[in-house]
Amino acid sequence: MTFRTFHLLICVFCLGTFGCSDASSPESGSTNSADGPGITSPVTPPTGVGDELAPDGNNEPPLSDVTNAVDSLPSADAVNITLRAVTPEEFKAALAQHAGKVVFVDFWATWCIPCRKAFPHTVALAAEHPDSLAVISMSFDDPDSYEDALMFLKEQNATFENLSCSLGGGDESFTAYEIGDAGLPYFRLYDRKGELVQVFKNDIDAGKGIDEAEVHKAVEALLTP
């Protein structure tokens, strides 16, 4: 059985539940990856919230303590928001450039609805900690979807560093970044020394998805002197 076929089988099993594994399977969950355990918890849409996305791609309200954080970011019109394609080696170099800062990486794609719903939380994190936290978004969109990905980033006012996987959104990307069958969205948190501290991912076996509140707690803990 090929890796992509495995993804498709997971997609059929958990369509619309936790996350996405590649462009051809937009709604699947995962088991643990080689990076180690992450903090996960059930994802339950707020009461009264439907599946239809708002214009910004999100139909879930932000956490109560970060509702106003995004307002502190410069507007998309005032900042040149870019999206740069990188190889896995270039991604490591980008991480190294943020030595001395805590780094949060959001692996996402426009074809992944859970990613689009979670992305405003990533923007809020960047707004809360503009000086001490480096935020990087890594798009797993295919090259022919570059404009769609860039448009989404501008709509979200993603004024941080935005990268795109040069390998596209297929199995090769998930293998290269050691995400395996964890699917998207997928978050990584690095300390000031550049060491990977925590991974946040979906866990289909446990029936859990990423808990955004736990993500914020983990970031705050690393940022606290």
C-alpha cells in the first residue's frame, strides 16, 4: 500500500473531523509522528457554528484573551506580505536565522479547512509577542496554487515570515518534514537555542485534535524568563 493510499484511507475514515494529510485528502487525522508527542485535545465547534467558512476562512472565534491582539499588527496594505518557496534545507536555514528567539511554525494549506480555521490563532500569537516570538507559516500548497495561498495570507494579515514547501502538497512533503501521517494543521515549537521542544498535531486514535489553548500555554511557558 502506498503512502498516498494510506492517507486516502484515513481521509475516508475521518473526513471533516481533525485535519488534512495532503491535497487529495483534505480532511484526515493522525497518529503520533517521529517528532514525539504533542499536546492534543478534542476539537468541538462552538454551539451554533456551522461548517460554512467566513470570508477569512475561519468560522471559529479566537480565544477570549487574544481577541484584540491582531489589531496591533500593521495592516496588509502597509506591509509587503510575501510567500517564498523553500527546500527542506532552506527551511532549516530560515529557522537558524531566528536564533535567540522562540519559534513557532504553522504547517498549513489552503485546501485544508481545519488549517484555515486555525490560522487566525497563529496570527494572534504573532501579534501578542511581536518581539520575542518568531512565527513562520509553511504552506503545503502546490506551485499552481501560489496565488491562492498568497491571497489567503494577505486576507489574514499574516505579516510574519511565510514560506511554501517547494515539494508541493503531496506525500513527499510530509515525508521530508517528518510529519508522516499526522496530517495538517501541524505545529512545531522551538526554544531560543533552536531545539524542537513540542509538536502539536491531530491524534485520530485518541479521538483528539489540536487544542489552541494548550498551544498558547506552551508558547507562554517558553517565553517566560
